[in-house]
Amino acid sequence: MYQITITQSALKELSKLSKATLKKVEKAIDGLSENPRPEGVKKLKGISEALYRIRSGDYRVIYAVDDAIHIVDIRKVGHRKDIYK
């Protein structure tokens, strides 16, 4: 089991989502505690840090994984058109 941590900026982004979208995104985030690299995960390129991305409908969750201490750190949550800017 991995522990999930969420940055303040990601919490702020989550608070802006509609209830239906929030439920879907929370379900995707909860699944990361069991498997931090589920099917469909993509490793982001061009960044010095190893970040991953999962999809939840039109929304994306950007996160980092620390396998040594079993932590998944959620960095960003947002719509696919805005998340990579």
C-alpha cells in the first residue's frame, strides 16, 4: 500500500471540480494507493523529475512516486487542455 499525499495547489484544483467529476477523479487517485502505475499511465517526458499522468475522463492527474518510502504525491489535477501549461 502506498500513502497518498496531495499538494495544496492540487487540493485547490480539486475543490473547483463539479461533484460528478470530483468522484471520478477521487476514485482514480484512490486506486493509486494499490497500484501507483496502473494500466494507461504515462511517464511525462522533458522534466528532470519522474512524473506520471493518469486520465480520468477529460481530466488528468499528475503525480510523483517514491518507491523507497511508498508515497504517491499528487502534484496537479486539471482539465486536459490546461494541465500541461
